[in-house]
Amino acid sequence: MHKFAILFSILFAIVAYYLNNEVVFEIAKLFSDIFISLLKLISLPLVFLSIVSTISGLKDSIEIKVLLKKTLFYTLLTTIIAAFIALSFYLLIDPVRKNFISNTIESVSDSNYNYFSYLKSLIPSNFVQVFLENNVIGSILIAFLMGGAIISLQREKQDILHRVFSALFDTLLKIAQGLLKFIPLAVWSFITCFLHELKGGSEFYNLLWYFTCIMSANFVQAFLILPLLMWYKGISPIQTLKGVMPALTLAFFSKSSSATLPTTIDCVQNKLKVPKKLSSFILPICTTINMNACAAFILITVMFVAEMNGHTFSLSEMFIWIFLATGAAIGNAGVPMGCYFMATSYLVSMNVPLYIMGLILPIYTIIDMCETAINVWSDVCVTQIINKECKGET
């Protein structure tokens, strides 16, 4: 029903465009402004609470420390590689069609100093000011510092703070879920406004190249990088893929790594013969923080929307965005349309108009399905690699 509602929203937006009625456009502008304001209202707190509740829930005890270090290492490694692959495809495909590479190379010497000054200004000196200024980088930094500090506390205090932040996160999540019910209306208003301001058809081709860019980066990560990493460790990617196909299929159609987790654990334990003590520990953590496809989506989306609105990035800025996208992806735990909200938060902090994010909404369902399956596939690959390493150490 929700998919049909979005489809009808697109059709009504096209009808509104051909009616060419100023009152209709003003109504669409009103609804789009309201939806953008609500996005700004919940995006940054949602990101902050998501990261804190995720990290504070990690159990740091006994010899699990070694296993946790391995899990975090491969999670970071694969996510950073995914972001790097995404940046490579963004430069190669250039969805904005602005001769991106040549322009940025010419601007490096002029923009480095200003950009690093800008980064320095993003380091928070006041907890409240971070949220007042929509400083998403500052909020992520505070979230990681706070989450890391919480897991170093005594177990009783850690559990209390984890429950508090998880409860706050769940509360905000309910607000987000309520907001998502109005997506069909938001899609209609965004597309109506976009068509009204459209000066040519090139923007539609930009969106097509954007979609191609994201899907290409994700497929390379899923079918080349991760299999090569397993092959390097002496693991058969084909046998692994066959063993977890039921989990990947469920992930694709459910669009939820968490909902797929029981099936993933079952496949890994029974078909791939990974010991329960490993799979039951690694997979829940990976499901929470190992978001390869999300990193790719955040990097490409932020750069695409910003470029479409006239912003430019130097080579040094692009390199830094690999780590910004990685940090945001790690904190993207259990949020409906989590990647979408993360990208929105970054764009809000950069003062970039969000109308193009509304145009991405209709195709985000397809992207989300592929992303979820790829994230689960990455979880399985990391589990297989750690299991192989643990066997070699015994």
C-alpha cells in the first residue's frame, strides 16, 4: 500500500505540474518546508542517540576483548573500503556532470586552508551548541566519546546508561516512524516544487547517473572486494554465498538486517559450520555497526546533493568524507531509512537545500533493499574471516 501511495504521489505531482496553478505550487512549497523542518528537528538527535545507544550496548568483558577487536577491525576495514569505492565511482561517473575531477584538482590549493579551518570550527566546545548549530560532525564525535566512556564504566552503570540512551533513542524512533507515514505527501510536495523550478531535463539524467553510481559501488563491494578478501584468507566465496542465500533473500525483501539476524545466525551456524560462540557474538555486533552499503550511500548522496546545489569539493575534502561517511555508517543502528537520515543530517549541517533528497525518496526503496542484502553479506564475510583466523590461532 505504501509503495502505491508513493506512485500516486508522483503521478499527482506530474498532474500538478501540468495544471500550472500557483496556488497548488504554494501548497506544495508549504508542505515541503514543513517536512524539511521536521527532518532537521529529528535527524541530528536521532544520529547522536543511535551511536551512543549502539556503542554503550557493546559488552567489554573476559577474552571477548580479543574477539571484539577483530570484529571492529574488519568492520572498519570493509566500511572504509566501501566508502573509498563509492568515492571512486563518484569521480568516475560524475553524476552531476560538472567535469568534477578537473574542477576539484584546480581548486585544491585555494580551498585546503579554508576547509581545515572549517573542520577546526566543528570541534565542539559546548554540548548544547552542537545541536543548536546542527553540527553533525561534532555530535558524532561527542557520541563516540560518550559511548566509549560508557563501556569503560562498571557493568551496573553501563547497563543503566545504555537503557537510558536506548529508551531515548526508541522514543525518537517512534517520532521518526510517525514522520515516515507522511512520505507520500512529502514526495508529492518535493517533486511538485522540483518540476515547478525545473529549467531543463538534465536533472533527471543526473538522478539516473546518481542511482547508477550507488548501485555500481555497492555491487563492486559485494561481488569483488568482499569475495577477494575471503579468497585471500582461504575461504570459498561461492560456498559461503550458497550457505547464506536464504538470509540474503530475506534481507533483500525485508529491508531489515535486524529482522534477518535469526536467519543469518542459523545459516552461518548450520550451513557454514561457524561455532555458536563466535556467530552469536560477531553477527549481532556486525548487524549493528557493519554498514558497508550505508557508507557508500551517505558519501555519494551528500556529495551529489551538495554538488547539485552548487557546492564544490577539493580532493582533500573528498578524502575526509571517506571517514565521515564511515563514522556515520557505524552509528546507523536500527533506524528506519537510517542512511537517508544520516545523509540528511550532514546536508543540514552544511546548509544545503534538501529538495533533491525528496526526489531520491521514490528510488530509495530499491537502494535500501540492495543495501540491506549487501550489509548482511558483509556481516557473513567478516564472521567467516574471524572464524578462519580463530581456527589458525588454536
